[in-house]
Amino acid sequence: MNKLLYPRLAAVNMGKQKKLYIPYIISAVFTIAMYYIMCAVKGNEGLGEMRGALFLPEATAMGLIVIGVFACIFLLYTNSFLIKQRKKEFGLYNVLGMEKKHIAAIMFFETIYAFFISLVGGLAFGMLFDKLTSLLLYRLLKFEIKLGFYISFSGILYTAILFGGIFLINLIYNIIKVYRTKPVELLHGGNIGEKEPKAKIIPAILGVLFLGAGYTIAIVTESPLNAIPLFMVAVLCVIFGTYLLFMTGSIAALKSLKKNKKYYYNKKHFNSVSGMLYRMKQNAAGLANICILSTMVLVMVSTTVSLYTGTEDALQERYPKDIAVDVHCSRFNEEGQVEFHPEEGNEMDLALRKELQDSGIRFQDYRRYQYICIVASWGGTQFQPEYFYGGSTEVLYFFSADSYKTLTGKNAVLRDGEVLVYSEGGTQIGDSLSVMNKTYKVAGHTDSFSEIPTFYNVANGIHVIVVSDMKELQELFTLYTSARGQADIYHDVMDFNLTGTAEEKRAQGETLKHFVYDAMSDKGYFSFDAREAQKAEYYEMNGSFLFLGIVLGLLFLIVTVMIIYYKQISEGYSDRERFLIMQKVGMSRAEVKSTIRSQVLTVFFLPLVTACIHLAFSYPIVSKLLKMFGLMNQTIFILSLVVTAAVFAVIYVFVYLLTARTYYKIVSR
Amino acid sequence: MSILTVSNVGKIYTSRLGGNRVQALTDVSFAVEPGEYVAIMGESGSGKTTLLNIIASLDKPTGGEVKIAGQNLASIRENDLAAFRRNNLGFVFQDFNLLDTFSVKDNIFLPLVLSGKKYDEMRERLTPIASRLRIQNILEKYPYEISGGQKQRVAAARALITNPQLLLADEPTGALDSRSADELLGIFTEINDFGQTILMVTHSVKAACTAKRVLFIKDGRVFHQLYKANLSDDEMFKRISDTLTIIATGGDVHE
């Protein structure tokens, strides 16, 4: 036999199965391109040397894993669909006298072609878009460095190995599939009747329970700290619940509709109920997949977008002033005891003012205030200090009346032992307040205090307690340190704004940083924050998140689109028969079309609607998670949620219209 | 009044570019009276399926007219055609055309549901038909769970449940083994005895023998017709075979 027969047959086959092969290859090209781009970003050495690029490598490593796993699952799924549709073709070859090993040979060549087309296409696409994505990334991260054209050879290698592996697995799967089936089965592969699904009550109830549990967790979780582990639990619950409900709940619901004779034997419902029932069994898993992928895209993109757009806000919140020097005025002595040196604050204040004067740095809004911040938990009668910051701890801030005036401009007239309290959540404080065996009389409550330093902005409860004077603060310090031996609870803060451009601010920040570090070299603990320097770090982190969000969101979106496309095609083939028969039995063309259309629409938009419901329920817990990353502004989050969902819906509808066209072409041919 | 009148019907197929014109039917005329059982015979490509499709209003003639129960098909609006078909015609196809998504019972109910009938009425109508067609035990099964003969009987039940003026059958025994075919033809004779008018297209001589009248179509024309009258099945078989031989060998001598 001609040696070239199989390669040629394989090529002819692929040409004939364009409708199936093109989407398969396109999805492979996309995933390969995305994997390569991730590899290239990770391997790009220029990027590693950039200022502040700490978070990016980790983000890209995570992205690589996710894309790799996803590419694997996704390409296996599409392949299994492809082979199912082609069973008949292979059965025919078999019947016509081709041995299974010959079919295997054809499949081998088809796989080789598909692999090389996808790899070359994917890499070309990847290289082309690598530059584009790099530019996008730099813009997101506010990096200004320009890079030349860059080809990641290790990226090419990794990509080729990974996807070569995936294609090999697919080939083996297909060959096993062909070897295991009898020719007759191959021939009839496409049209074996499916049993009507049974209604399974228990899994359906389980599905409701899982979903309910996930939603409940999402709603009732109060502490952002608990939110991280609970979020994962909620996500798993919702995923399980969605699968169970789509697979069994939908069938149970449709079955009960069918039992209602009056409802079922009605022109409007007869076809759609039975059609949906038939569809649900075949497509429940696919629909659940679409639903979960859509939810992932929505959550990922909306959170990363809101984090990124909220960066300035978060910065402003966390660093109210351009420069902040925080002197803790304490250190451990040689015996391991905490020594208190309140004079260090005064010295820094003087030195800083002098330095500002000497170096000619223009500044404004200079202020100085002191406070003590401790983590404590409510023991029933009083607050007890805690070492660790956890899900049930609350944060207490103690300000002197003077500092209170500095921060708020308001006078607090307090006698000895009297305090003014402002609370945000947590334990309710009544007429008296006990901390570490010391009891204060609560002279009043204030209803706003916007100047709380936001280190602990995710705590269960925050209490601001204004005490009469510095003496009280010092006493509290002694009480605390003798009990806990922790040195950095006292804060003597000097902060101010600079007046120059961003560039000047950055340079001045550097100068001042050196000055403060020198001045404090032989003193106790302190910290120095320059907002302009933090800004870069914030943008790097949030930008990396956003980059990851966009790339993964895009990947999931493509996967979703491809699943939808394949579903439409396979449904088109099976609906064609129904379409013809119903017409012959006495349904008008328009009636048939509208019936099928309404069914397809329901099946199509069910996952989208469910995804939006998931998204709505995820809001409370996700907004708490975002607080952990410094996003306090709820409006930004809600806005990006709505915008992301809207954009996604538009894309979804667009995909629907596009695939519906292909679908109608198949059905009405 | 005749149930079906076909007058001078012609059908010309034109290829997409308008180059080739194929005359599928030429000047076909005949009538079917109430209670008749008519078979239309002809070789593959003789135009018999085209004729059936035109009678079934699934296709339009290029000349002549078709009247069913006195109504000219050409005068019925496109939107009302489906309902007209549903109310006046019953169909039995070679390949059954049952829907896998419905149980046997629901397949039979389909035309009634489309006509907006009540469930109780549907059930009442089903009972006698199901027992006459011997499918009462498989009503809850699905089409892929039953045999070919059973499927065709279900299809016949679906066609009969609307009490159609005319039952159209297109090669109803084509996909059946001989025992199932005999059974189905027995049922056709039986329902015809009860007064059901039947028009069947077939190229099986055995099937045609059961009809009371056989029309032969060749090259798009009615070529000949035979009445069974008092002939036995065997005699009828011979007459039909002879006619077919003439058509196959020297048919055009006649023209």
C-alpha cells in the first residue's frame, strides 16, 4: 500500500471535518498562546530586575499552573467531544475493511497535524501578543521601561512539552476508544437512544443544601480574617451544589412538571418540557461547567478590576499623608525588659523640622499625635490583651485628648479616669470600660472618627478611646508591657504632605528616609512611610492581580465560549431530526423554530442567570476579602461588579447569536 | 364527494442555476373516494414520493391542483397549512419518524396536543386505537426500547388518533421484516374495513396486494390502474407483477 495514504487520508479527513476541527484547533491555539505568554512574562529577565517587582513572579507562577491545568482539562474535554462525533466515520472505515491499526495510523497523523498547526499558530500568536501584553502589563504596573522584542526559548520548550503531552494523551484516549468499540457500535455511535433520566431526590436535596450552605457562609461571615478559609469552603459548596442541582435538581423539577398532566399536555409546554428533560441529561454537566466558569470569570475580573481601580483610594486610606514617621519610643534593654523613651519622639520632631528647613523641602499640614494600639479580646467583663490578631480579636486605640484635638479639631473635656469612646462593630461598650484591670468611666460616645490609622481595618471591632492626658497613655503602656513584653504598641507620629510633583515627592521621600534612618540608628523601634514609594508597590501588586485576572478571565471566557459552541453544534445535529419530524406531524415551521429557540435560549441563559445569582451572593464575603487587600471603597467594587457582569453578558449574547446562526444552518439544512 | 382529487398535477424541478429542468410529474389526475384503500406503485425515481409530498402539502405542484375534502391546497395560507395537515391527514413513514424525547404514548398524543385537546379526551381516543393496534402494553416505553414493527404501529396510531380524512403511508413496510410487514398490512386492511380512507405509496407488491386499487406511475405519469374487486391476494399479486414486468421491459410500447 502507498506509504503516503494515511498522511493524505488524515489531511482529507481534517478538511472534511472543518466544523469540528477548526474550533478545536482555535481553542488549542489560544491556550498555547496564553501559556507561552505567561512563560515569557515569567522568564523575562528584564522584568525581574525592575524596581519593586516582587509580586509578579509569584503571580505568573500561579497563572502558569492554573492555565496548565485548565488547558489539560479543556483540551481533553473538547477531544472527547470530537471523537464522539466522529465515531460513525471510523466505523465506516472499519466496515469498509480498514483494520483498527490503520485507523489508529490515520488518527496518529491527524493528531500530528493538529498539534503542529496549533503549536506554530499558538506560538506565533503568543509572540505577537507577548509584546502587546507586556506593554499592557507595564502600563498596569506603572513601569516605564521599554523592552525590545523578546523570544522566550525556555517558554517555547515548556509549551511544546506540555501541549505535546496533552495531544499525546488525547491520541491514546482516541485509539483506546476505537479499539474498545465494535464496528457496529462505531457506526451507530451517534444515534443510540438515551434512557430517560431518573429523578434522584437525595442528590437534588444535597445540591440545595450545599448551595444554601455556600450562600449562608458568604452572607454571615463577619470577620474578614475568617473570610479567607471560609471563602474557599463556600466556593467548594457552591461548585458542588451547582453540579448537583444542574444534574439532578433540574431533572427532578422537570419530572414533576411532567407529572402534572394538565400542564404537560399543553401545546406550549409539551415540547419544551420533554425537550429540556432530554437535553438536561446530556448537558447538565456542560451547563454546570459553563455556569461555574462564568462565575469564576465574573468574580476574578470584577475583584481584580476593583482592586486596581481602588489603588489610589486604598493608598489614601492607608497613607493619609505623603510622609509619616512613626516613633515607637521603646526598646528592649539588656535584661529583656521594655524601656520607654518618650523623649525620642520629641527629638525626632525637632530634628525633622530642622531637616525640612535645612534641605528646603516644602511641606504642609504638619502634625504630631500619639496613641497606643493594642489587640485585645473581650473576656466578658473586660478587655484582655492578645498577642495574635485573629478572627475574634478587637483593636483598641487610645488617644490623648490633645492628639484627639490634633486629629479631629474637637475638644474633649475629660476628667481623670474618664474616657470618650468611638466604636465600629465588636463588643458594645456601655457606661464603663475595663482594660487590663483598669476601669474607666465612659463620659460620652462620639459618632465619627475618620482618622483611625488603618493597619487593622479588617478587625472584628475597632474602639477608639480618648483618655484625658499623656499620663494615662504612659500608664497604659506600662500596664501592657509589664504583662506582655511587646515594644511597638506606642506610636508617636509625625506626618505631613509635600507640595512638589510626584517625581519630586519620590526624591524627597528618599532623602527624608535616609535622614530618619540615620537619626534613629541608635534609638528604639520606628517606621517610615512615604506614600509615593508605596504607590509603586501597590500598583505592582494590584497590577499583577489585574493582569492575572484579565489573562485567566480571558482564558475561562474562551473555554466557556468553546463549550457553548460545541454544545450548539451537537444539539443542532440531534435537533435536525426532531425539527423534520415535528413538521411532518403537523407543526408549522414557525412553531418548530420558536419552540426550539425558546428551549435553546433557556438552556443557554440558565447558566448565565445562575452565575449572576452566585455573584450576587458572593458579594458580602468578597467585599470583606477585598478589605484585606486595602479596598475599603464599596462603591468601586459594586461598580466593577456591575460593569463586569454587563460586559460579560454582552459577550455571552454575542456568542449566542453567533453560534445560534451555525445552529440554525445545521438544523434547517 | 371525493376525499382527494388530484387534477392535472405537474412538477418540474429546476436546478439551482436554472440550467437543468427535470419533469418529475406530468399531468397526473386521479381521485380517491371515501373508504377507498389505494396503493401507488412505481420504480425508484418514478415520481411517487413527489406525488405523495404534494398531496401531503409538504411540496407545491408547478401545475394543476390538489383538493382534499373539497378544499384546494393552494388556497390555504402558509400559516394554516400545518393545522390543516394536522386535522385532515395522518402520516405513516418508512422510517417511523417517532421522537426519542417522547414516550410512545406522548408520541401518539403529539398531534392532539398541538391541536389543544384536553388530556381526558386524548386518553379516551387512545384506548380503542391502542388495543386495535396491539400497542397497549408498550405505551409507557420509549421509541428506542421497542421493535421496528411496534414502532410502525405506534406511528400508525399517531396518524389515526386525529381521525384523519385521509391516511397517507409512504413505504410503510419498507423498514420492516416480513412478519411485521404482514401484521401492519393486516391492520391497514382492518382499519380500512372500518371506513378509514388510505393512500399508500409502495414498491412492495405484497403491500400493494392488500389495497383495493393500485395506481402505477412511470416517468411521472399515471401509467395504469388495477382494481382488486373480488380477486384473491394471490391473483392480485400476479396481476401486479405482470404489470410491473410490462413497465420494466416494454412499458413505453403503451405510449
